[in-house]
Amino acid sequence: MLQAAKSQTRAYLQLMRPANIVTAWADILVGFAASGLVLWRQVDLLNILPLVWLLLATSGLYGGGVVFNDVFDAELDAQERPERPIPSGTIARQNAIALGTFLLVIGIIAAAQVSATSLVIAATVAFAAILYDAFSKHHVVFGPLNMGICRGGNLLLGVSAVPAMVEQLWFLALIPIAYIAAITAISQGEVHGGNNSTGIVALVMIAGVISGVLTLGILPEYQVISALPFVALFAWRVVPAFVQAWREATPVNIRTAVKAGVLSLIILDAAIASGFAGLPYGLLVLGLLPISLSLAQIFAVT
């Protein structure tokens, strides 16, 4: 009986993709840095509490979003990935729906504790996640864009720690939008294989993302020199995997590229964060990577 309880607990955690949730924390830390609130410059409860609420918010939003992904894919997974929690019967579909709803509600409520702007962004991200899960992920163009909007909104959720900064820094969302769109585009072939044209599009997007991070140097408050080591690490981890998936678009190569892409979002976030708040803060964000990698050894990322 105890073993069955442990198996079900693991299955619920698998639905939530813990390794991926850690990457969502990195988005919040980036936005928090861009907002001007840097912990070691102004350490007080008024600064820390918004960050805690926003980290809880993104955990709920991301966790709820990926749970509903499996809910809507239950029939397809029964054929292609029968080992997953819902098609395997480990978790009833209605229980997964209850979990996903609970997580999304928690995410929205937590965001509301920070500001009305945070509430609006969180609600928008939740809606975009459900839209992706239910409809747009089956669309070649709108699917990747929709998923990118979810992550771009997540970054702006971090910026909303200082609501007035969202209007000034909205364009930061374009970087994760392009990056996640690239990952989502190439991931469409992770079961049956992809095609070379999708791989080329994804690589062009990756190049655009790197250029976008470096272009942030035009902002007076952004120190691009601090971002360079992280940009180099990001390119080293992502580009070879995407090139391999482009050359040989097999399911294995594509899943490898997707996994590298998702986990390397932390490195991308560290690059952006270091430009706004300095090298030490970038290293703080990068410190989430080993946590995510460890969780990825236990729970599937895709």
C-alpha cells in the first residue's frame, strides 16, 4: 500500500514536470532583476515578499499548464506514450484536471498578492497555457508562438514586482518568446521525427535570441560584458544539439535538442539577469541549473 502511494505521488509530480518549473523560477529572477529590485542592494521584507509570491505564482502557472497538457493529450498518449501517468491509469483524468485547476488558481491568487498588474499577467499566462494545451499546439505556426507568449509573460510577471517597469521593459518578453517558439517548433517531431526546414527555422530563432541578448547592451542600465560568459555557455549547450536535430531529424535527436533547450533556458535567463544586476546575480540564477538537471534525471522534461 505504501509503495502504491509512493508511485502515485511520483506520478503527480511527473505531471507537474518539476525540472521545468525550476526554469520558470529563473524567468521570475530575471524579471525581478530588470525591475530594479536586487536583493543584496536593498534587502528588506518589502522586496523579498513580492519575489516569494511571484515564485509561487509561476510554480502554479507552469505546473498547472503542463498538467493540462497531459489531460488534453490523454487519448494520444494512450497510443504513443502509454507509460505516462494518465494513460497508464496511475492517475485518473478527473484527478489530473482537479490538480491542474488547483495549481492555476494558486498561481493567479499568489500573483494578486503583488499587484493588479501581476494578477492580469498571471491570468493571461494561465489562459494562454490552456489555449496552447487545448488547441494551438496542433498548429505549426501559432503553437510555437503561443507557447513563447507563455514564457514571455512569465518573465514580465517577474518585472511586475515593480508594476511601472512592465510598460518600460515589455520588449524583454520577445527574447523568451523567440526562444521557446524555437524549442516548440522543433519539438513537434519528437515522436515521429521532424524535417530539415523546421530545424533551420529553429536555428535562425536561436541566432536571433543570442543577438537579442547582446543588443540589450544599448540600454544604459545593461552591462553586456557581464552577460558574455553566460551567452557563450548557452550557445555551447544549445547550438550543437539543435544542429544535430536539423541534420538528422530523428525522434531521439529532437528529444535531446528539446531537453537541452528547455534546461538551457536557465542559462539564457542568467545571461539577461547578469546584464541587469551583475555577474553575482547571474551566477545566482545559474545556480538553478544543477537543481533542474538533477530533477530531470528523475522526472521527464518533455
